[in-house]
Amino acid sequence: MSATPALTRAYAHCEVVTRQQAANFFYGIRLLPRERRRAICAVYAFARRIDDIGDGTLERDRKLALLDAESRALASLGQREGAGAVADLELLALADASRRFPLPDGALAELIEGVRMDVVGTSYETFDELVLYCRRVAGGIGRVCLAIFGVRDRVAAEQAGAERLADELGVAMQLTNILRDVREDAENGRVYLPAEDLRRFGLLAEGRPASAVELLAALERPEVADLMRFEANRARTWFGRGIALTGLLDWRSAASVLAMAGIYRRLLERIQAQPQVAVRGRMSLPAREKAWVAVRGMLGVGA
């Protein structure tokens, strides 16, 4: 089916959003064939708008109302007749992507529920509770991306648990984001590090939940370096499991995943090597290093 001018504009808009807002992902996404790249960009642009609701300055009740509206729009996406029935550029592209690829039911809805956790101020006592959040905001996106990538052998993919691997890779990336943004999040009143881990390293009194004020104070203490290394080791374990997904994909999809995961893994290594630098502000990789990792992905070199 040929693309309408509106659909062409919609995909172009989503690609601009992805290129501008997700440089780390775009290094990998650009390795994909056009149809898959456009679909991934549509997914990212929708995810970005959901994140923007959660991260915005609106009152809590207004944010929750907007998330409810997005949930309804997402639920009705497949019920619309034809691409022209959707006026919203991001939803128009996402509707077309959902017709072209078998996007898993409920995965994007999980993202909305994860952002809802941010809005209501959910905190995390245990690592398992944090993993639930990560699965919602990132694991679901991993499963959606897997549906767009496709697998070389469906039977082998089912036996290997491809969806679980995609989920675990998404969790690994989200854990890296949490460590990268730990100070920025605390300054915005959010605490993702589990309270039990803060206590383990003597950064939080026994029996107390973690607060943003206490976390900001903890980030100034030398013990925080050991906590950051501990959490980085956990994320490395999730990367180690999830990266097996690439063995189930065709070479271009595998290269894309290796590039995206490789950039995050390199960032994680830098956080682990310099934890006290990481807690002072957001770390990033220079463009030259990101490009180098992307080239390694094209050559099939593991992340």
C-alpha cells in the first residue's frame, strides 16, 4: 500500500523526533531497512510524548488525565478505518506501523502505566519493585521493537525466549538511564534506587523510606561510589542475558541492537569506572565513540 502525503509527513515527523531526542537510539535505528526504521521511529515518538507528560510541569491530576486520554487513544488505534482516520501525526504513524508489524498487545499500554508510576511518585523498597517499573517503561518497548525487527527462525526464537530477552535488554538500558540520571532525578523529586540498597551501603537509616532530599545528601558521601558500582554490576548482568537476542535476528536488526545496546553498555562501563563523577551530573559518550560502537555493531562485534 502506497503512503499518503499525510502518512509520509507523519513518519518524517517521528524520525525527526527520534533523531533529535534519542541520539543513542538513532545510531542503531539508522542501520535498519527503511520500513523497519520508520516503524521504530513511530514507536519512539509515541513513547517520547508519554514521557514528556510525566516529566512536564503540569499538575499531577492533569498529567493523569492526559495519560488516561493516551490510553484511550492507544486502545482505539486499531479500530480506526484507514490511516487517514487519524489526524495526530504520531498516532497516524503508529497506526500504520501496527498494521505492518505484529506489535504485541498491551506493550505500549505498559509504558503508560510505568509513567503513571512516576506521576504518582512511586518509590522502590526493593530491586524487584524497581524491575517492575523498568519492565513497564522499557521492557515493553523492547518487545515492540522485537516485533518490528522480526526473527530469523520463529521456532528457535520461541525456544530461546526471544520476548524475554528483549524485555531484559530493555531493563538493562533503563537501569543504565537511572544511574546516569540519578542526581537529575533526585533534584526533580524522584528516587529510583531501591531503599534496601541505600541501607545496605549505609546511606539510609534502617526502617526509613528513601526521599529525594536524603538521596541528594547521600550522593555527596564517599559510600555512594560502592552503591553505584553495585547497581552497575546488576545492569551488566541484565545486559549479559539480553544481548543473546542478537543471535536470533537478521544481521541488520542484530547490528542495530548491538549498536544501541553497545552505546548504553559503554556508558555503564564509564559510570562503573567513575561513579563519583557520575553522581555529579549526567554522563554521556562523545559522538565519535558512539559512531565507533555503531560500526562495531555493523561488523557483528558484541556489545
